Amino acid sequence: MRFSFLYNLYKGTNKKGVKCVYIYDDLLDYARKYPGKIYSDQDFQSAGKFDTLFVFFGDDMPKEYEEEKAMLLLKTVISCLDGDASIGELSNLLEDPFITYYFTFCHYLNIYVRERLIDKEKLYLLGRNLSTKSNNSDIIKLGLTLLGISGNEQGREIASVLGLHSEFTFYAITAFEYMDLHNKYVFEMANKTYGFGKVHCIQNIEPLTDDIKVWLIENGCDNVVMPKISAIISAQKASMSWYLKSRKVDKRAFSNISRLIYYIFSPDKNDVYEFHDSLETITEYMKYAKHYAKSFEDLCAVAYIKKWMRPFWNPGEDDVKKKNGWSSNIESDIRNKCIDILKNNKWKDVLNNSLRSAEADTDTYIYLASELDVDLSFSDLVPLLEKDPLDYKISYYISKSGNEASMKSFIEYAKKTIDFDEMELKPSDEGLKDDDLSFENKSDIFLYYILKNLSDYKLVELDLPQIALTTRYDGNRIEAITYLRNYEDAWDENVEKSLLNALDKEPNKGIKKRLMRLLGKRENDGFEDIKKEVRYVDIKKQIVKPNVKDVYLFSTYVAGLFYRDMDVVHNHLDKGDILYLKREPENPYDKNAIMVTTEDGYVLGYIPKKENSLFQRLLDAGKYLYAIVDEFLEDSNKLDIDLYLSYRDVVENTKEIISMLIENPSIYNSKM
């Protein structure tokens, strides 16, 4: 940005005594040279960002905080008007962001002006001085606020200049909302702003004329920041179906709607059925889609329309009615049209061309690739990684893709890109838990997906897991241990050294036990060898599918987990998972023994001996029993389960009867 807003130059000189150009002067000069143009000498990604995010997403501040800050600032403003306080005192009060109590301050200032406790002319003069003779951003924002509430038309002329900069646009329009022709003023400002400033113009404009409605549809979401939110606001203020019906639709008009549909319906949280004219819009849009759909945004629109079309029919119903006129039959018809359009091979080229410029977000590309049955390789996704080198969504996609060549290249990329020093587990750290992860931990999440899925490949990659053994996130250390256990045969002398080094640093008792088991040791005076059993059994005859008619029997726990190598099922056993029960009559310790296994037959342990006699009799009688995981605490070897009696044997008996009747129809006829 041209202006750092770090100055406090209301006296007109910097620290060296050199006369300065004020922000207002620079913007006024630009406005005169380039009337009606967007002020480009600013960073549109950051100018006005803090205030905008606070207005749209910020939590409400405590009322006491707002009241105290607003009244203190108001009293100081009044003192300035009376000549009893300096502008420097105002600057000191504005150390906390003005936006956090802006609306409360405006409320009280308006009351004082209406009650004539403050002179409007004096307020205007102070506001003009603050906004035009300072390079302190909060002082300028305060000045704009005073100008707006003073109601002076000349104040709006100053605001129209300062509003060219997105840092001030919000204040330049909201403070003047009660003046005549305000909507016309906001519309003019909207055509001269970009970035966060434009977002505020869209939020505050009223669609009073067709010109404004058309502008919202065609230009509202054309922005480098918050395009999807801008699209929603624009579509709520100007009907997309009205736009399509009120003109002869050509390629340009079609693409305008494509962009809005794409931005509005790509987020999962934006329910298509909640938009009041979504049915009319999409129905009208699909009339032209076959002919006009050619661009990347067209592809996105059609693909996301298809995603939202999820028809279902209840038994005995011809159609299922939904919100705002939608029904299953309508959805089915639109979905089939989308499928037909997406069959065209041209879309793969459209997708690849867009990927090269990385114009959309990662979620969009991954979704489109799945719709077009395209497997994206590491090289395809490099342009996205150039924008965000630690995009963990790409890490997840590549590591789950099954493409070994891509995974190999991606691992090398990760080694060069991740700042492992920054992720290093410090001596005083307790490690980073799942609940501690935030967006700031992108590198940790990025690495996690690689490690978690690394064992699915036939790659022998020992370097990355060894590095991860001493990183801060517990999940990465656990996944590194799991991978090294699976590839123990490939170890070299460095692996054991890395494990011993990690064991020495490890703060987590559960992870420390894993390291000791992997090293074949336990925490004893002599570090004696400890063996954990790894055992699989055939459970083909025990597999059942849960049924709503299954009968809940009993809640218990799985005994003997301590003696099993639970690393085998690490991150593969969750609440709600199904487990199978198999008798083990030859067990030397308990003739009633019932094994509890995973879906692939890995033996986790046994039903406790004191509770198994009833279930043993049911199993021996040919009944089908299974368990559902209720809670699994891996570090404490605790696995609680609920036991169910399956409805399967009833189904089998019924099938036998039906089969017998089909094979011997005379039996059935004799009963008639």
C-alpha cells in the first residue's frame, strides 16, 4: 500500500520536519486526473480488510466496552470542539480499532447533534480537519464520521474522495446514510471502488432502479475479495430470474448468471432451496445452457447445479414437493440436463486451461475433476501450490489419489517446502493436540495427510517419517511411528537412532509407549523385550449388515487389548464402527471364549469371561451377533462396545421357505 497509516501527521510534518502529502491530497489529485476511475495505488487484498471482516464476521463486543469507549471518545470530541483538548488526545484514544465501537459512537453522536448539544458547523470543521489533514487512518475514519453526522454537503464531497481508498470506503458511505440522494451517492462510489470498499458499497446499496439491478448482476461479484459473499448479496437485491427474463439472453448475459450461480451454490452451506427465486432462475438458465455453456464459469455453474439436484421419491408417491416450488421430478429433469451437458469432452480442456492460471479455489477444481472423471496429478496442481504452498486440501487429495508417481513427487515437494524447524517439538512443549489445531497450523495438517496415507503406497519413504518423529503435532508423530512399524524390514541404521532420539524428547506418555514398543522395549529397569500379538482370523461367516430390526442385547468392553498391537488399528477404529464376534472353543483358558475382531478379521480381544456364557450359547445355536464401537480410548486401552442380535437368521429362514415354495409349488397349492 502507498500509505502505511503508521504516521500521526495532523500537523503536516513528519519527524524530520519535512512537509508531507496528506492522504486526502493524494486521492484528490488522482480523482481530478482520472475522474470516475478506481484508485489502483492500494493493496486491494488488505486495504479495509480488518474493518470489513469485523463488520461481516466479528463477534459483538461487550456492551460495557462499547459504551465506555464510545462515550470517552465523544467527550474528547466535545472537548476538541470547545478548544479544551488536542487532536493528539483523540489519537491516543484511537489505539483500539475504531470499528469495534463505531456504531455505538455514531448512535450517541447523533443524539447529541439532534438535541443540539453539539454545533453542526463546528462538528463539520473538526471533521474536515481530521479527514483532510492527517495520515493516521483512524483519525481520518473519525473525521469522516463527524462529517457525515454534521450533515454538510461539502463533507460528502470530501468523503467521495477518501472513499476511493478501500480503507475508508465503509466510513465514507455509512456516516452519510441519512443525507438526500444517498443511494445515488453509494452507486457512484460502487463504480469507483474495488476490493473491500466495493463489498461495502454492494452491502449498502438499494436496488431502486433497473440500472442498479443490472449493475449488481453484471458487476457485483467482480472482485478479488469476498466474491461469493458479494454474489449472494447481489442476487438477494437483484433477481437473477428477472435479469434473464427482461432481456434477449446472449453469451454475455448467460455468463453473468453462470458466475453468480457458481459463487452462490458452490459452498455447501448455501442451500439452493432457500433462495426464493432459485427455481425460476435455474429453470430459465437451463434453457440456454446447452447452447451457451462454454467457459470455465459455465462449467462450474452447471456442475454445481447438478450437485444440488438430489431427487428422491417416497414409496407410493409420484413426486415429492419441497421448498420454494422445488420437487423431485423437477430436480430429476434438471439433473439429467446437467449430466448431458457435462458429457462433452471439451470440459476437460476447459478445466485444464483454468488450472494453469489457478483462477478458482482448490475445492472447486477437485469437485470438477470428480464430476468429469479426471484424475489430477501433482503437476496439474502445481499452479495452485504456487498460490498457497501449504494447501492442505491438495495434500489430502494427492495422498488419497492412489497415483504413486504423483505421491512420490509430492513427497519431494513437501520435504523442500515445509519449514520443519518451525514445526520442531521444543523441549518445554507438551505437543500439539487435535483440539489445538487451527488455520495457523497449515504445515502440520499438510504433513499429516501425507503421513496418514503413505502406507497405502508401495513407496519406501523413511526420511519424512523420521523428520516427523520430533514435530509438534501429536498426530504426525503417531502416523510416523505407524508407517515405520509397517516398513520395519526396510530400516537402515539411521531409523533406530531417530527413534531413540524421539523417545528421549517425547512428552506424551501414550506416544512414548508406541516408540518403546516399536523399539522392542518397555520402561523397566532392564528395558525388557515386550511382544504384542498381531493375529487375524477368517470371519467370512460372521459378517452381517446391521438392520433396523436387530436387537440390542448388552453393553460391555473388549478384554485383553493390552496384549494386542493396537498400532494396527490406529486411526481406523471410531465410534459407530462395526466389530464381529467369533467363537473360539479351542481356547485353552476359556471354552466359552468369544473373539472380537475388526471388519478384516484383526483380533482386538475377547468378550469378558464373566459375561460371555449367554452370548456363547446364542452363537453356538447359529445366531448372528455383532458389536458397535461406543468409545475407544487408545492410549488407555479402553474399548467399550454395544452387542446386537442380528436379524440375519430370520431373513435366511424366510429365504429358505420362499425357495422351498418355488421349488415345490404343490406344497403351496395344497394349502389353497
